[in-house]
Amino acid sequence: MVLQLTRKYFPDGTNGKITCEGKFICYAIELPWKQNERRISCIPEGEYFLRKRYSRKFGWHLELVAVKNRSLILMHPANNALQELNGCIAPVTKLSGPGLGLQSRKAFTKLKSLVYCALDSTEKVKIIVQS
């Protein structure tokens, strides 16, 4: 399975749209681009594999594997990139401003269900991040 995250960059945040085989899944919010600096920047454009991950804070969520010079880049619910993200990607149902969205848990549940179904059937899942 291949997901695509197509981004638009703004000074206060990054907004995107996640699709799978041309079908819209949800929107996404991220931190603004700040040269891939840890905890204050979104990640570089590129291709990344996704895997399941569990933590007490987020429960079951997704992790992007092998992000250059970064670790623990996750996909988890959040509605405000500057306040709730440290470089991660948050699926949202609706965009409400640069790096801002609404109903993130609903969008994340939809995305996680799709990805976990593929991973459970031993299919590899890749996300292509582009502008």
C-alpha cells in the first residue's frame, strides 16, 4: 500500500492531504519547515515505511521508519501543530488554519484502520511525502 501526503507550507505550520491510490483519506497538519530541526520542524519530503507502535501516551499509533537525522516520528491525533507536535504528523478531518485542524481522533481512527488492515495482512505500507 502506498499513501501520499501532499503538503502546502506556511510560516506557522504545514497542511497536507493524505490519499491512497488517488482516494482521499484525510487532511494532515505538521510543524512548519525549519530545515529538519528536531522538535520544531516537519520532516523532509521523501518516502518512508510505516509500522505499528504502542506507547502509554498515544496507545496504538503509527511510526515513520528511517527518517534522516530524526527518531520517533509518529502519526497520532493532534489539532494544533505548534502546541501538540514535535515533528510528528497529525491526521485531521478538517483544516482550520496553518498547522491547525479539527476532529483529529476521527481522522486518525480512519487512517489507522486502513494502515493496520494492510500491515496485518503482511503488506508493507509506504508514505510518500511531497509538495
